[in-house]
Amino acid sequence: MQLPPWTSIALVVGLILMLAGPTMVALLLPTSSVWTNEDAEKLTKAGADLHSAIHAHDAHDRGQAAHGEGASENPLPDLAAAQREYETQLGRLDASRSRQGWLEFGARLLGVVVAACGIAGYVMARHSG
């Protein structure tokens, strides 16, 4: 019985994709291309701005409680805006991590499909011959 050559090729390629797929994704699309240093700096700045806004509001609230209600000389940073910006940047980080994970999963899944095609070709060749 002569097996078609594509069955062996599909099985080998599928196994390689299953085993080395995540490594190939990391080499072809490194994490730094999905989450850049500029993105990391934006997240760090947003975290620092939020931290600063929280402390400013806490100090302002303590000052008003100790000295009664009064107009502040320094404008307070917008706590809600700082929180939104931080959450936006954190969401972008989570999305980039998720994207990398899905690409690795997709490479493995492609390997499973290609290997399954090789196995199906082998089974069909055995039944017809």
C-alpha cells in the first residue's frame, strides 16, 4: 500500500506547529511589538498621576476637616480622570497580553488541524487501498 506523501508531511508539520508554535509566535511577533516601551511609560505615568491625585485628595480632605470648609489655593488633580486614564492603560496591557496568548493558542490549534488532516489522509488511504 502506497500512502500519499502529503499525509506524512501534514503529520510532521502539524506536530512541529503543536510543539514549537508558541515559540515561533514569540520569535515572529515579540511581546515588545505588541506592548512597546512607550506604552509602558504611559502606564507608569498614569499610575503615578493616579497615586498623586489620591494623595492630593486625601490631604485636601484632611485639611478641610481640620480647618473647616474653605477654598483651596492649589487646584486638585481630577481623581476621576486619573482613574479612567490608569484603567485605560491597564486595559491596553491586558489586551496585549491576551492577544499574544491567543496567537500562541492559534498556532497550536493550527498544528492540531494540520496533524489531523495527515491522520485522516492516512486512514482514508488505508481504507481505499
